[in-house]
Amino acid sequence: MAGVREKADERLCATVARQVERADAALRRELSGLLVVPSGARTSELERLRQLGEIPDLPDGGGVNAEGV
């Protein structure tokens, strides 16, 4: 199960990274910060927000169309 979770995390990070590249510098910093797992924590801020229901689960494919939007 851990391998499946790791692949899903990698896919999510790659999707976010692609979108961050298209964003302005301030947004890039904020979005990148959501991916950081703080020392002593088990999950990133993004995952914490997802677990709280603050952001929706992404469907397979990361919810990004062919244009990256």
C-alpha cells in the first residue's frame, strides 16, 4: 500500500509543480510551501488540508486537462 501512496504523492507533486511553473513568483512560493513536510510531521500542509476536507480529492489524472489547466 505504501508504494501506491508514494506513486500518488509523486503524481500530485508533479502536477502541482507543472502548474507552479506557470504561476507568478509569489504564488509559486506559497504553493511550494504546501508541499513541504515540516520536521517531525508526517504529512505536508497540502495533505493536512485535504484530510480536513478543505480541498477536494483529485480524480485520476490529477484533474488537469491536456493543456495543463
